[in-house]
Amino acid sequence: MTELLILFLLILLNGVFSMAEIALVSARKIRLKNDAERGDKQARHALQLAEAPDTFLSTVQIGITLIGILTGIYSGEKLEGDLSLWLQQFTFVAPYANTVARALLLLMITYFTLVIGELVPKRIGLTRAESISKTLALPMSLLSRITYPFIWLLSTSTNLIVKVLGIRRGDDSMVTEEEIKAIVNEGLEQGTIDEIEQEIVENVFNVSDRHIVSLMTHRSDLAWIDLHDNVEQVRKKIELERHSVYPVGDKSLDRMVGVITVKDLYLATPDTPLKTLIHKPLFLPENISAYQVLDEFRKSKVHHGFIVDEYGVLQGMVTVNDIFEAIVGHMPDAEVIDFTFVKREDGSFLVEAQMPFIDFLSRLGRRDIRDFLEEDFSTVAGFMLHHLRRIPVEGDHIKWDNLTFEVVDMDGQRIDKILVTEEDSERKNEKG
């Protein structure tokens, strides 16, 4: 009975070594490192073992080997003799009792060693790698110190044989792109990572391998401005093709002189020389990668660049949005909202209150737009609230410059429609 108990405990101890081995090998170092940085002593011990796998694995191997020897000793003659005596009670087995006893004992010990001493502990070690690593790290560290002379001997012998065989250790600790993708795909299958997250991670790596030429807008598709156009001519052009920035060429894009932003054009007066609005362009070689372009954008503090070939000929234009779409996927253009702006027969204007105030002034032909860029409001409704300092009711009105603003429709607490009357049109109506 004592031998059976000792044998069972040895098999359990074998399971502990197997569980510790698989847990520490499969534990994610980044998690252990994060826990260690937060002051977890167990995680620190586990991380030390994980960073010295030769020492740890030698310790485990010593433990498992000793257990195997002790298991053989305690499952030897005593247990075999007891089982043989019991089998001799059966007449048909009696002549072969010793052989059958030895075979049965071998099968039973092998079965329990595999199940209880190997398979089950390793399954547990895989499923709870980090927690088990932290729990068993300190005992394994102490055992490593106790058995250090044997570990040194084993490690030295192993390294010598490996060196003789000409086998060099590779740097397996480096995380590769393929491994990250595999982890993300596994997370997608398990439901811990969303499909959109998986697509973005895939695209992040794919974009890094692409040259910027594959992302740019080709020069044949660029909307550009001639240096010799005046501000009014340029404004008409940008009404047809709306962008945030336009390249400027001297009669041709082959003689590109700079770029102009829409903001500068809106702030310019009709007699402003176009040359004074031009910014220096960022030129980029065609063999540059997408992420190198992002780095150039960051350094130069611009969001657009122009791709040129080895001869300096313009090939196209790329923006930070082009790279962004390559990573997150195509983003549809924002819907252009056509706000109500109706000129009535009496010369007044019925205006939707949510219309941007800058657009409102532009539709009226006002040139003092720059005076309102720093105001706290952005819409016609905001302009009304700025002056009234309260929620209006229908019929409330204010006068500003030569304009009268009257609230004609409310949608709950929100201003919906505003009637705008110019002073000149009021006088005409009075005369009429």
C-alpha cells in the first residue's frame, strides 16, 4: 500500500514538472513583463526563468529523470511480486503469473504516467500559462539553485556537442510579421478581435510594402491652377472640382511652382495676386514607401506631397488621406449638404439656420469673411444666438450692418429658418 501511495505521488510530481515546463514555454513574455513592472514578484521570477530557458529546461529534465528512476524502483519487485501472488489464484493464469504481472504493471504505470503525469498537466499548463508560470516560478528557481552543479554540467555538455555538430542558435525571440498576423487571425477566430481590427492590422503590414506610386493620384487626374489666373477665375474652377489643396503650374504642370489651399483662396480679395497665396510644395521620389511619406509629412508639417520621377517630372500627388484609406479602407466622400438659401421676390433671403455663416456671407457676396474666422459661432443660427443671448421665439429679430435677421420658424428649441432682409431691399419695398 505504501509503495502505491509513493508511486501515485511520484506521478503527480511528474505532472507538476510537465505543467511547469509547458506553461513557462508557452507563457507570453509581454504579459509577464507588464505584471512584473506593476510589482508582481511572482511574475518577475517567471520572467527570469523564461529568459534563461536552458537552465529551466535542464532543471525540469533532472526532476523528470529522477522521478522516472524512483518510479521504476518503487514499481519493481515488491509490486510485481504482490500482483503475481494475486494472479496465481486463477488457475488459467498461474503458470504465467510473473510475466502477466510485469506486463499489467507496465501498462498501468505507463497509462497513469501519461494521463496524470503528462497529458492533463500539459493541457492545464497551456490553458493557464501565465498564472501557472507565476505560481511555480519560485519553487523552480529554488530547485535550479539546488541542482546548479548538475545543470552546469548538463548545459556545458549540451553546448559542446551542439558546437561540434556545427549547429548555431537562431534568434527565435524576434517577433515576425507572420507571427503577429497569425495571432490576430487566431483572435478573430476566437472572437476576441473584430473583423475590422483584423483587416486594419493586415493593411498596416501590406501598406508598408507598397511604393507610394500605387497610392498617388496620377497627374492626369489632378485638378490644377494656372499661375496666370486671377482669384475669381480660380474660385470658379474650384467650384467645379472641390479639393482642399491645388497644385499651381506656370501654364503646365511640368512647370509646377507651388500649391494653394482653399482657405487662402476664400480669404483673398479679388485683386490679391495669386503668387502671394502660393506655398512651397513638398516633392517626393517615386521609389519611396508609404510610411516614409508619412514620416516626411510629419517632419514638414504638411498633409500632401507631389511625386516626381528620376528626371524630376511630376507623376502625381499623394495626401495623408490616401495612406489612411489604404489602411482602414475606402472612405466615401462626405455628403455635401445643400442648405436652403432662397431669394424671394421682395429681395429678402430665406436661409436655413444651420448654414455655415462663412458660406452665408459668401453667397451674399460679402468680402469681410476673415473677420469672422475667430468667432465662437459657426452657423447662421449661432450668429443669432450670439447676439440674442437666449433661445429665440418666432418673430425675434436683430439688425447687423445693413441686414435684418428674423426668426421665422422654430423646431422645438432649435432655430430652423431665418429671413434675412437687406436694407436696400427694405427701402425699395417701402417705396413700392
